[in-house]
Amino acid sequence: MSFLNLDKNKVKETVDELNILLADYHLYYQKLRNFHWNIVGQNFFTLHAKFEEMYNDTLIKIDEVAERILTLRYRPLSNYSDYLMASHLKESASSLSDIEMVQELLSDHEKLIQQLRLTLEKATHAEDEGTADFITGYIAELEKTSWMLAAFVMDAEDNLPKS
Ligand SMILES: [Fe+2]
């Protein structure tokens, strides 16, 4: 631990949040696979490909979060039973419409962004720039993906500036 030069108690608080984030990402990943497989209708080709792009990106993040926990000298949660207990996300049915799938993902993004911000807060408090840096990048990326998904379900008039 000494080479990290970080306060062990504060690091533990960050790791607890990183483990919840890891659980959230696993539920999110499998939901994207569920939607990739089960999407039907006129938007099949667009969303089938988009969900694949999103779950591949999530797979990379899952590994980065777990290995950051190991770098901080703790163990990542590694079993699905733990993920189901720790995550704020819920599994979804497979029979949703395309719009319902996108709305479900947007609602998960809200929870993910909350968890990312909480993790960032703990990492900043622990002066753990290594964690804070990549979590900050994840927030910006997820905000951008959320904008794109929101655009998919919006009508043109929803996009007008508010007076
Ligand atoms: Fe596929």
C-alpha cells in the first residue's frame, strides 16, 4: 500500500463505490446484450449495431474498474450473485419496444452517472487522481451517449430552446 501514498480509510471508501459501479456495469452490460438480441422492428439495424457498440465499450470499462480496484490493493466483486445484490440497476424484460429499450437505458444512465459522481467525490476526497481522472472521462462519455439516445426518442419540438 505504501507506494500509493494514499490514506487507506479514504481509499476503502472509494473502493466500496467502485465495486457498486462494477456491479452496475455488469447489469448494464447484460441488459445491452439482451436488447441487442431481442430488438425487433423498423429500427432493428440501427439499434442492434448501436447496442453492440455500447456493450463492447462497457466490457472495456468493466475491466478497467476491476483492475483499478486491484491497483488500490483491494478485491473486485467477481460473482453475479454479488453484482445483483450490490447494483442499483434492475434486469429488464426482453419484449420491450425499441423506444422502451432506449428509455430503459436512459434511466440506467441516470443511475450510472449518479454512481460515477459519487465515486469521483470519494476519489477526490482521497486525493486519488488516478481514479478521479478516468471516472471523469466516463462521466463525459456517458453524458454524450445519453444525449444521443435522448435524441432518438425526442420529437423535433422537444429540441427547441426553452423560452
Ligand atoms: Fe451479435
